[in-house]
Amino acid sequence: MNVSQKTKLLGLFLAVVAISIATNLTTNYISKKRSNEYALKENQIPASYANFARATSAMETDFTVAAELSVHAVVHVKTKTPMRAQRFGGFDDPFFEFFFGRPQQQQPQEAPMQEGSGSGVIISNDGYIVTNNHVIDNSKEIEVTLNDNRTFKAKLVGTDPNTDIALIKIDAEKLPVILFGNSDSLKVGEWVLAVGNPFNLTSTVTAGIVSAKARNINIINSQMKIESFIQTDAAVNPGNSGGALVNTRGELVGINTAIASQTGSYAGYAFAVPTSIVQKVVSDIRQFGVVQRAVLGVSMGDITDKLAKEKNLKTMEGAYVDEVVENSAAEKAGIKKEDVITKVNGVDIKSAAQLQEQIGRYSPGDKVSVTVLRNNKEITLNAELKNRQGNTSVVSSDVNTDVLGAEFKEVSAKLKNQFQLEYGIEVKSVSKGKFQQAGIKPGFIIVKINNQAIRSVDDIESAFDAAINTSDQFKVLNIAGIYPNGKVSYYTINLAD
């Protein structure tokens, strides 16, 4: 091999070495760069859109604390109520049949008892329990079973058919209780729990959200009803009535009362009386034996698109005043027909149901500011609320004694069986007053007043209040009933005299 060949071979070798070194350097550089890029991505702060808060609180779905705080204070309420027997056979008085239906020709000695069940909530450690009026209505026996399986006989303290709330009591101490929460602070979409005894399945807890507030579903059969329900989609079934609706802190925010269903079982919507109403009712029953119902004295309705166009209203929210009762708190405050009530004591009023709820929180004699829109201009007026008799006095359970001159009591089971009455209230005694003037005697069983069924003294008071507060010049009570000897009688009492 000559010098020239050796030189070429060395040059080739050096070229190969150079290429190898260059290749290694390039590979290392690229590898290092990629490694750095991957490291940057792994340590990079996650990107997010501005102005969107992280909704970690809304995603909390652990209800164990709320369930533990509430389940021990929810009780199982069992009742026994006389069962209505089937009616058949003839009767020679068509008016009796019209008012009472056809009685049996052969009467049983004792009516069979029908068992019912519901729920209740312990609100004091000495045994006061709140439930629904319809759970214990007309019952002869009330039995309460606690979550620890102890059983007690309960006595009825008082009822308010206008809100479907009742208060019962058992003889016990150191009981677990549920603390009252603020139903006003509930928001649509907030989680709530329904605690009760559906289908006799004791201590059942279901969860849902608040679907709506201030719902009026026309389920309460009373002349002075207050319906402003909390609507939820927590599963509620027969037996849940009277049970607790609690927030995620385990505080009582409502009493489960009704469901919207075509089958009688849960179909997606349930309704609870808010604690803003429950607390007032319970407090009055404990203190006075009867609810001190404040009355503004207006007939009202919601604003519809048709009404807004017809009356040239610039708002779709509020309670539209159809009529103002003469000598009422509303009239004296200066509220007029066709006003739109938008606030009570600064609280926004968006519907007639909300106005009922707000006024229902107060007592006769309380003074409130009422904001109205009149000709689309805002005016604030001051009203002193009255009771159903048109004054500010404390109302007692025998409120009509002075005017009607009568005291009342429940009809005995014997008389109910004898005449197959589904309802009625007996006149216990008669003194100087409207009853005596009309010729009504003790023992008379009042079945209907102004074509309204009379199931309790509260129903008599409601009929009396409706008649006395009507704007009609004829303030009358048309009374239908029967005496223990079987004589059917009808009376008309003019309250305007």
C-alpha cells in the first residue's frame, strides 16, 4: 500500500469517526430536549377558564352527619280511627240524605277501628312532637314509637288545620331533638334529606334537592289555609307525612306533608311545610292552645300575563289585590283594590302564597310595613294586623263564646255510629248569644256551616271568621245538623245584627 492509498484510508476512517460523534451528539441533544419538554408538561399548572369558581362545596354528597343528627329524633306515629261503615237502605227525610248521606238500617254497636301511620319530629327533650294534622285527625288513639323502639301513648296538644300542623306530647324526658333551621335561607338546588317512616319502614332517609319554594298546591281543605310549601325531589311516600325535612347540617327546615302523584306513591315531587310557619304554629299552640292568626284583610291572587296586560301592570311579581275587606287592617293602612303587594317588612313578595306565608308569621297587633305598586308607582304603608274577629285581642280556643254564646265538644263515638256521621261537632252548652237567639239547644250536632263540613272547633271558627269578614252585607251562618233524638234541623244566624 503506497502513501496515497494510506492517506485515503485514514481520511475515510476520520470521516466515519466524525459522523459517529456528530450523530451521538445530535441524539443526546434531541433526547435531552424531549426530556426537558416532558418534565415541563408534568410540572405545568393546569389551565382553567377565568371567573369560574371551583364548585367543590356543591359536590359534597356525604349526608351521614345530617342523617345521624336527625334520624333519632324522628318518630313513628300510629293511630286508630273509627272506620266509616258502608251506607245503604232508605230514609224518609231527603234533606238528611242530602246533608249526611244514607244511614245504615242496622247499626253496629261499635265501629271498627282503622289503623293509620305517619311520622313525627321531636322538638323538645320533654316529649313535644310536631306532626301533620291529617296524620292524627279524628284519631281516638295515638301511639309513638321512638327510634330506639320504646313506645308511648301520646296526647293531642293542639292542631292547626289551616297549615296541616299538629302538636302531640308523650310522657318522656331527655329525648333527642332536632334543632330548627332557617327555611328562608334554603335555596333552589340545595341538598335536603327526608326522614320518616314510609310504608312502615322505620327510620328511612332519602335525599334530594329543593326544587322550588312557596308552592301552593291547593291540598289543604280550610277557609283560611296557608300553603307555601317547600318542593323537593327527595323520595317521600305514605308514612312520611309529619316527618322531617333537614338540610345538610341536620337542621329541621320543613315538615314533609304531601306528594304530587296520580298513583298515591312517590312520582318525583314532595312538599313540606317550612319551619318559618311550623315554629309560629307550635309556639302559639303551646302558649295559647290555638294559633294567633294575623289577618291583613285582602282577597288576592297571582299576576298572570293576561292580568298584567289588562291592568297595564309593569311587573309579573307580587300579590294582586282583588278586594279589601271593610274595617280590615289593609283598609285602615290605605291598601286599595288593584294594588300589587310587593314587600312585607322589606321581604320581597312574588306570589299570593308568599304573602300568606309572610303574614302568617305575625300575630294580631303586630305592625308591619307593606310596600305596594299603585299605578306602577311604589308606595310603602304601615298596617296593624288584626285577628279573625277584627281586633288585636288574644284569641282563645272558645273564641266564639261571647258572640255565638256556645261551647263545643267532640261528638261521641256512639252518636257517630248511631247516625253514621263522618264528621260533626256537638254544642256542649248555650248561653246568651246568637245560638240562643236562633233556638239552638245543647246536644245539637253541627255538621255543616255555609255548606262547609265541620270537623273541628277550628272549622266553626273559620266559618265564623269568613262570614264576619266578608265584604257582603249579608254576614250569615247557615247551619245544618241533627239532635241526638234524630231530628234534623237548620238554622240561619245573621251576624250583622
